[in-house]
Amino acid sequence: MSAVIEEHHPDDHHHGPDKGIMRWVFTTNHKDIGTLYLWFSFAMFLFGGVMALCIRAELFQPGLQIVSPELFNQLTTMHGLVMVFGAVMPAFVGLANWLVPMMIGAPDMALPRMNNYSFWILPFAFSMLASTFLMEGGAPNFGWTFYAPLSTDFAPPSVTFFIFAVHMMGISSIMGSINVIVTILNLRAPGMTLMRMPLFVWTWLITAYLLIAVMPVLAGVVTMMLMDIHFGTAFFNAGGGGDPVLFQHVFWFFGHPEVYIMILPAFGVVSAIIPTFARKKLFGYDSMVYASASIAFLSFIVWAHHMFTVGIPLAGELYFMYATMLIAVPTGVKVFNWVATMWQGSMTFETPMLFAIAFVILFTIGGFSGLMLAITPVDFQYHDTYFVVAHFHYVLVPGSVFAIMAAVYYWIPKWTGNMYNEPLGKTHFWLSFIGVNITFFPQHFVGLAGMPRRIPDYALQFADWNMVSSCGAFLFGFSQLLFLFIVIQTVRGGKPATEKVWEGAHGLEWTIPSPAPYHTFSTPPKEIPEAHG
Amino acid sequence: MSTQDAYEEYYVPHNSKLPIFASLGIFLTVFGMGNMFNETKAGVDSVFGEIVFLLGGLTMAATLWAWFSVVIRENHQKLYSDQMNRSYVWGMSWFIFSEVMFFAAFFGALFYVRFFVVDWIGGVGDRGPSDMIWPEYVPHWPMVNPPNPELFPGPAEIINPWGLPLLNTILLVSSSFTVTLAHHGIKEGNRKKLVNWLALTVILGLTFLVVQGYEYYHAYQDLGLTLASGIFGTTFFMLTGFHGAHVTLGTIMLIVMLGRALKGHFEADDCFGFEAASWYWHFVDVVWLGLFIFVYVLGS
């Protein structure tokens, strides 16, 4: 293995990037790795998006026309898995890689080699997951929540590879999070106190904590599945004294913090963008920090609100209902603070700001439908209907995904040194905004009327709104090709960006040249700005 | 915190070939394992899975060896500042926290089964109808009578906690003391003390593993207590088995540290590798105490 042992050249880290493709394979640079994560995430976004469009094409009309019910199940499952673990999570890790060291005045991530390892596991994991489509019996078909016994006794053989893919994603996430946490705790420039950190850094600190706490639980639950499938254990088999409901408890103990893992960094992004374009300091910085921490804490004690109809004791239903409603308090604090930041600001509406404002409004709609779902007796009607689908797509698409896009528009001048094309960016925003609402708003209606999720066919009374929804989905999906075009155009050239890029921008990343040099803050910055957003 | 006047540069390697090999290694390992499992389940006679698994394991082992060699060499070249060492301390601490949460999932499963499921299947409380499926079933822990004995034949007996498990408790708790004495050896600059106590720790760890191996053999051969003997066997073997895997890993770490100690590594102010291994060792010790209480003593 001597070929693997690298030679050390003490002065190497002052050089620029290597030439050629191996730069990306061997890199330890946080900016390179951030770029890798972001491109990987976009590829997965398109892969998951194609599956979503297949689903919407099938649901365009009642009846079975395009895909078989078997394939439909595989598509819904893989769409969810790819979007959650392949698109949204890696995008935020990519943003953290690019931004956290620059925001806190650190020379790089704390553990640079492990940083590369965290990324390069992912292409292997997702190749293995995607290859299940070609296996005998097809891809996993039990929904992204993979409830036992559908995912154990009745699963296709490819479930084994699904389990190991999840293990690999978990290892990647845990190592990535350890890196983020250690960077934030140990590599802040002198004077960068915790309460001066930008909120994006704060929300990522909390997110990384959540990831380290719950990804091992996910690993545990898939391990239990593996043992039930191959070694005759009885975790999820009542005949042996186990319980399929146990699966749901362990899964959702991971799964609920997971949804905040996908939204907290988005809060951080929006908290950076709104002050910049409102030209005001973020309203209530301290309360934003405490609200984020409260949301993280509450995320551990509300998991069974996903399980109201499975048959848990009445006392449990009441507890989980009230605990869930508590989350509305810190979330309300956040929404209030964003609105208060815009209040009487001198606002301009560049593309990042448009995405950020759309985030505040549409995420709040998703939050309100979440409150409706939290009410136990009402949830008995909504459970497993399209209302749930509408709810979590509202918090994930115009929530997390819009925040990621806002972040790309906001920081891409810093990354590439070029301004993106503003009219095209705005076009992309309006197409996405209209597309997303046409897609998901009607799903509230069909859901309330009783249309079940994850079924390829439906009763005639749902036909009109499904047709509308499918049209919106194709509009939204194809608009993302425009996004790809804009990003490539900006990488290749464009109006040169200034150091500060935005008139109202504050923070360390705006004090360095655009594009950001390959190595930044090799010596810590002298002036540490006050927290601004 | 380093001040700006006395700023020590944070070491960032220019690039590294290690992670891509590690990624390949982990992929081959699990891909091979998946094929092994699926071939066995389908009754296919093939060694494809085994070969890939072996290849992956070797790649992983070689890469980790190279990786740790690089880190040790860089440390000896004095490339690591105090700040760098603090990164390693934080990194190891958070890694151990993630391990705690992994065990928490299995302990949680045990408690949930123990306190709710055992009774509910028997129709206790407001779960009335469920006892119509298996009317013969009587709620009892340890569950020696699973609801469906045809699929899950229950064990004749379970392990007596006051025999081998008590011995193992004594072995593992003593090893936590011996590893601390070895640490004192480093701090005092007494290499003989370090090597002797560390060697004893390794022997205690290996003895623990042998005893547990014998206990498993006894459970399978004499008691009918197996992975497939219902939820008691399931939780028993999964919890103690994962713990045993961690003891194995910890013992390997300590053996490596013993080798390094014999080569003259570790100084009083520069022994993080040893400390990380010993923290890990204390962690598996604490998990064992949880197992001894909740699985062995309160389980019987």
C-alpha cells in the first residue's frame, strides 16, 4: 500500500489547486469539497426529479397508463430516498463546507482528509442504491420510510443493498457532522465568540449535533431489519415477541430530527439573506439562536406524531400531540423575526431575496399544515393521504430546496467571482414559484377529500386537481434546467463580482476577494464583525 | 486559544489519496457482504460475495494502516499544533457520542419490548384483540415462550448472570483500571509501567472475548438460546454481540497502542492516540455495565 502513503511537502498548502480530474478525487480543500457536494446534490436532484415526473405523469389521469404499479412503488420509494439523502442533505453539507470556514475565519475544515472521505462515500452509496433498479425483484418498493414488515418479510432481495447504502450514507453524514462541529468549536478565529457567529454557522452547529445523535439510530434500525431478514431475529415480528410498531418508533426517533436536519441550515441561509437585502440587522439574533436550539431539543420528543393511527395508547397520543404543537412556538419566533427584519427595511428584490421571501411564506404554509396534522383526532382523517404529501413537500421544496437555491444565487458571486444573470435568475424564481404552488397546493384538496398517497390509481373525483398538479410538476421540473444553465453560465463568465458583492452584505466571507482564493484565512482575520444575520 | 501574535499554523495536507481508497474499501466490503447474504438466502452457490467482501476488507485494512501511519508520522514531524490536537480530541469525543446513540437504539428496542410488547401481545391493557391470534401465549420476561413457537422456538433456559457474565464484568472493569495505570505510566515517563499494564489490559480484553465466545457456544449448544429463539435471544445476542464487536475493535486499538509503546511512541504531553483508545475502552466498559444490569441481571 505504499502507493497510498503520500509524501509531505511542508509548503504545499500555499499552492493553488492541482490540475486535472484527480484534483477532485484527492482534494482536501473545503472549497473543492463543497463544490463536489453541491454538484453531486444537483445530479441527485435531477435523478430524483425525473422519478417525481414519472410519478406525476402516471397520476396525470386516473387509471394505469405509463408505469406498472410495481414500478410506481419503486419510484415513490427511490424518489424520497434520493431527494432526502442525496439531494437536500448533501447540498447543505456542501454549503457548510464552502461557507463555515470562511464565516468563522478558519483556514479550512478541521479534519480535511476525513472531509474528502465523507464526500466520496456518497457516489459509491448512491450508485449501489440506484443499481437496485436493475436487480431481480426491482428496487426497494416499501416507501422511503421503509416500514416493517413491508421492508423485511415482504421486501425484494435488493433491500439488502438498500440497507448497506443507508449505512454508508450514515457513515458519511456522521463524519461530515463531526467535521462541521469540530471546525465550529475549535477553529473560530480569535474574537469570533459563539454569539458573534453568523446564524448559518449556528444552525449548522445544531444540525451537526442532531445528525450525530440520530444517524446512528437510523443505522441501528436498518441493522435490525438486516438481522430480521437474514438471521431470523424477531425485532419486528410479533410471532417472536417483537413488534412492527417498534420499527416505527426507532425509525421516527431518527426521522423527526431528520426533518429539522433538512430545515435548520435553511433557516440559517434565510437569516443571512433577508438582512442583506432589507439592509437591516437581523431582528432578534439571540432569540433566533435559542429558537433553533429549542427546535432541535423538541425534535427528539415528538416522533410518535407520525404514528397516531398505528395504535399507541391514548396518553401517548395526547402527549405527542401537545409536544408537537410546542414546536410552533420557536418556529413562530423565527418567522416573526424574519418579518420584523424586513419591516421598514430598504428592500430590494434580487433573486436570492425572492427565494428567501418565498421561503418564509411557503414554509409557513407547510408549518401550518403541520399543525393541522399534529391534532391527533384530525390526523386520523389526514394520515397517509395527499394532505401529508402536500405538507412535507411544502416544507421541503419551497422550504429546503428554495433555501438552497437562494444560497447558490447569494454566494455564487463569491464562489466564482462572477455575477449571475439577474433577469434569468428572476425568471427561474418565478417559474419555480408558480410551478411549486401549482404542483403542491392542489394536493391539499385531494388529500382532504381522501386521496391516499403512494397509490398509482385514484378515484375519478380526484382527476382535475391531479391533472393540475402534474402540469405544475412539469413546469417546476423543467424550470430547473434553467437553473443549471444559469449556474454553468456564471461559472464560465459574467460581470465580475466585487469583494462585498451585495450592498447590504456583512460578515467575514465578504471581506475576501471574489472569487474566494483557494486558501483563505491561513492566518486568522484581525477584525471580527458583530453578528448581523 | 492561540493569540494572533503567537499564531501556529493549522496543518492542512495539500491532498490525500487515502480517502478514495477508504471509500472504495467500504463500498466493496458492504457490497460483498450484501451479495453474500443474498446468495445464502436464495440458496445460490457462489463465492462472488465472499471474494468482493475479502477484497474490500483488505483494502479497508491497508488504507487504515496507511492512514494512521501518515498521521503518526506527521505528528512526529511536529506538524500538529495544539489546536490540531484539540480537533482530534473533539473528533474522538463526538465519535464516541455517535456510538452511544447506536447502542441507545438497541437498548431502546429492549426496553420497549420489555415494558410494552410482551404484555400487549398477551392482550393485557387495552390491546384486547391481539391475544386472539396466539391464545396459548402467556406474557413473561424473559420470553422463553414466544407467541409463535413454530417460527421462533423459545430457549430452554437463559444465561445465569452470576456465572460467566459476572466473571466478564470483573474482567472488563479491572481492565478499565489497568488501562488507567498504563496511562499513568506515560504521564510519569515510566515506559515499563506503561507496557506492562497495557499488556495486561489487552490480556483482560482477549480473555473477555474468549469467555463471551464460550458463553455463546453454551447458549447455542445447551440452552437453545439463539438469535432466532424469539425476542429474548434477539435482544440478548444483538446487544451483547455488538458490544463484543466493539470490545474486539477496542482490543485491536489497544494492541496497536501496545506495539507503538514498544516502539517508543508516546510522551507525557503527546499521547493522544493512546488516550483515544483508552476513552473508547472506558466507553465499551460502561456499555457492558448497562448490559450486565439490563440484559443479564434484570433480564433473568
